Amino acid sequence: MVIRREEMQEIVKNYKEPIGLNLGSHSALDAWQGQRNYGLRSIIYTTPSRARIYLQNPMVGKPEETIEDLPNIVKRDLRVVNDPKDINKNDDWRAVILILDRYSDIVKYVDDLVNLECLQIPNRAFSVYVGGDERCSVIEDEYAVPIVGSRLLLKIENRGEIERDYYWFAEQAGIPYPKSYEYEVYEGGIRFKEPIDEPILMKAEHAHRAFEREFIFAANSQDLEEKVAREVEAGNLNRESLENARVEQIVLGPHANFNFFFSPVDAKKDWGDADDWFAKLYNVTLEEARLCLSNQFLSIDERRETILDGLKRLPVDVQEKLRKVPSFEVTAHAILSLRESLLKDVHRYADRFLLACREHAYPGIIGAWCLQTLITWDRISKYELKPTIKLDFTSGVEAKTAADYGLYDVPEERDPYMHIPVTQDIALRHGGGTNVHMGIGSQYANAKYRKTMSMGDRIALEIRRAWKANQLEEIVT
């Protein structure tokens, strides 16, 4: 039976001092340092093979405390245990590293975690290692620890495995995403029903590594059929992975992950002239205007992937001779900034997605989330979709001219070219690239808050504000 949000809200109403609970992987260091910076105590649960990450990168000390003698501060503030029952909340520790045999073992300790007054911060590793299956059924049905985020939306990243994945929500929101193509699976590979004469990409689960995907680029459908057959023969793909795979158009443009934070606390506040004018300009209610203003843009990062990034640094004649099939294992992230005029489109699509989630899976998005895009240059008509939700977010009415899209340097025509952020992935939890902002903050969030503000900081700030205002129930599911 699915854990009801109301149950979690009742639990946190009794919390006297919430503790941040983080699965030790993915973006846990950013989350941990944010909790340290805002005076929250933290628990990191990890495994023996990954414990050294947190033992050797401890986030200790009090807010604003200058640390010069790191060993003494670690001795004072950090505890290491392998059973939650050994965590005494009344002791003077600031952080605990909890070492488990498997990440999934955390589910055994739900009662202990609630007694410690824990709040789980979700990341992708949490969804994968604790989730249990494509529906994240362990998280939805068994893991009765309050989550600062969207418990029922974690599963939508499992595209092709559930009916309402993020492509479904993107369609409801009317935001651009790559066109997909149908094919048939047979014993040795795939066949397309109709030939495709443009570059395409297959995304499929690896036959032996279910948490990793195979990415196969091809010039056209015939090229992809031949490449898939070779991958099947090599054992990298099987019938099951092909049946669950997706073939889509290749969108040409730079990759950019846009990191947002939706604040339920801020959505209940009066924003003065800002919400009044937002409602007037974009033909929405005052409540909807406040929801959009509370969908706060923090930062941008890009992925660096092995072995793709190494291959593309070689001269083209060497690449051709190597004939190496690129893999896309995420290895690193880098900071990006965006041409300022393009932010209007990123905000427009992010707001549409936020409101679609709220309509179709209430309460929708809470806290950290990430809109992962490829930004291309094309005619608006090729990508601009009409949302099924009532909001349009152009200029309050359906766009008809270039100026309606904020284009003032192009000839007036009905179908101009423009930069278009095409949604490649959507993560409704703490994104994987935000460690790049750890310690230095996110440029857009720093500017708004006039202080260092990474995503981990922003999550911790929301917890602290809600805790002090007796509003923890607003931010959990």
C-alpha cells in the first residue's frame, strides 16, 4: 500500500530537531555540506566500498566556524557506526556516517530513523538502490521516512518502464522533447517499420548492467539496424533491453542541466508587485504566479562522459580509423552560464512542467529538480507543442509573432527560427551535477541570495525555514 503523504506530514509535526538523511552517493557531498552550513545535523548512509568518500571528505564544523585543525574538528563532530541504534541523538555530534552492507538495508531501520527525526534527501542513487524496481515500490510502499521531495514522482525517470514517465509529463506540459520512432524486435536485432533518413539515437539498458544505458548513434535507420545487430552479437544488448529501448531523433546542440528548486514555503507568500505583474503579463491566477516565482532557478551544469569526451578530442581521421563505439558513462560535470535572453524559454518550460506535475500528480514537485536539455536552433513549429494544461506562458495568449517569443532581431514571420531547449531528461530530486557548485555556490542562486548558495545549501535552507516556522509538513511527502 502506497505511503500517504498525510502520514508523513503527521510524523514531522512532532519533530523537534530534524536531521538530514543522505544516501552516500551521487550528490550527497553537496547535500551534506548544505546541512552543515545551515546548522542541521546529518546522517550519511553508505557501504564499505564507498565509505572512504565521506571519511576523507568530512563536512564538519558549526555554521560560520573557521576550520584550521581538521582532525580535531572531525574528532569532535563526526561519529561512525554500522547500526542506527548506536546513534544517540542527545550526544554532541554534528554528523554520522552509517556503514551498511547494502544501501537497501536502510529500509530495515525505518522506525529508528523516524525516532531520530530524519528527513530523507532523495537523489538518483536513492531511487535506484533503495527503490527496488521500476515503480520505486519499496520507497512508495515501505520506506515510511518523510522525504523532502516528490516520493511518487521519483519513478518517472524510469522511461519506457512505466506508463507515466517523464516523456508523458512533458507531453502534458507541452514542452519540447525528442521525437521517437517505432521499430520491431527480432532475435538478432531490430527492424524499422519505415525508413528514417536523419541522424537517430537508441537509448537502451545494457544487457548486464541494468543501471547503465547503451547509447547508439546512427546516420539513419539502416545504419542503426546494423549497429544494433553487432551489439546483440557482442552481448551488450538482448531482447529485453531492445523491447524497453527508445529510438529518438538526435537533437544537435550543447547539453545543459538546469537546476531548479521549488519552495512550497515561498509559494504561500506575497511577492508584492512581482506576483501581481506576473499574473497580469502571463494571464494566470495570483496563486499560479506565486507557484512559478517559487520555482527558483539556481544553476546550470553540463555532463562530461566517458569515453565520448576522449574520442571527440581526437582528430577526425583518427576517430574514423579507431571505429570505437562511444559510451556515455557520466564521469564529471562542469559549470555553465546561458545566454541571458534564453532564460525566458527555460523558465517557461520549467513552469509548464511544474504545473503539469501539480495537476496530474499532486502535490507535484517539491524541492530540488533538474531539467536536462539539448539547446538547438530550429523553427519554432518543429518543437513548440501545445500544452494540455491551460497555461501557455508566452504572452498570455497563443504566440503568433516572433515578438511573442521575445525575438526582436528577426524578420516578422509566422514561423521564425530560435534557440529551443529540448528536454532530454528530467530528474525530480537532487541532481547529479550539483557537486560542481559545492563550496562555491551556484551563480544564479548566489546572486539572488547574496551569499554562497549551492543546491545542497538551498535544500538545507528550506528545511531550516520550515522547521523554525512549524511548516515541515509543507515540504515532505
